[in-house]
Amino acid sequence: MHRGEEVLLELMEGNRRFVEGRCVPQLYSPAHLAELAVGQTPMAAIVTCSDSRVVPEVIFDQPLGSLFVSRVPGNVASDSAKWMIDIAVGDFQVPLLIVMGHTGCLAVGQVVNGQTGGAGGPLRLNVLSAVYRAQRLNPADLWLQSIIENAKQTVERLADESYALRSALADGRIHAATMLYDMSTGVASII
């Protein structure tokens, strides 16, 4: 099994603890915080939405220093997300990349409802591309399918636009996964 797949299983177990209300309490002594200040060894890079209810460290029941996270509206392949990926892959050699969308995503919902102008311009157009992909599938729930297609599309864009990620994928040094977080249940599932 690829190391990235092992990390994914570990995160899924953390999500199970979160859903069941069995999170591991994290206590940080001054010595532990001082140790963390010196360096980090994250096990995964995660691109997710900036929604205040979608916090990977909580959802996956992980301590400080374990996840390298970029949060951007609609979990799109923004320049900051690409920069984060370059650092995560190049400096920390993380074996896993997750792009995680979530139910009820306001950013995707705005685009589904025709709000393609305003702040975030080109990134909104990226989401619009995912909405078009979803429409071609003729789903019962266009908003939800657009959220799913958007997360999948972000993985594709990151792999295309980040040399570090593209190279790591080609060499088998990283595993990429797309996930959907259901805010009503707390379950993060692979899509």
C-alpha cells in the first residue's frame, strides 16, 4: 500500500473518531509548543474551503503540525493553494494531497446561482467550469454535483499547474484524493 493511502486511512479513522464524538484530547505543553515552533512534519496537504465549519484538523482529529492546509473559497486551485502544494511536496515530501469540498458550499452555490462576477473573478470562472461539468451529468441536485465536480477539477488543475505535484504524482511519491465533507453528519468521504 502506498504511504499516501496509509495516511488517508489514518485520517479516515480520525474522521470516524470525530463523528462518534471520541476525539483524542490534545494537550500542548510549553515544551511541545517550543518543539513545534522549530519544525513541522505534516503527513498530508489539504486544499479545502474557507468555510468556518470546515476545519481539517478538527474533522480528521489531528494535532497541530500534522496537516498542511490551504483554505480558499470553493477549494479552488488558487495561487496560494498552488504555493502551499509546492511547499508541502517540495519541502515536506507529504505523501498525500486531499482536495475536500463540502455540502452547502456558499462559494459554489453563488456560481450555480449565476454570480460569476465580483471578487475572485477568474476563480469563480473555474467553479463555473465545474458547474458546466455537473450540468452535463444531469444530476438531481446540481449544487451538490457542482461541489463534487469542483473538488475533482481542483485536483486536476493542481496536478496540471503545479510542477512539484505533477512530478510527485508521476514518480509515485504522492497519492491524491478527492473528498466531500457532509456538514450535517460530520462524515468526510472519498468521491
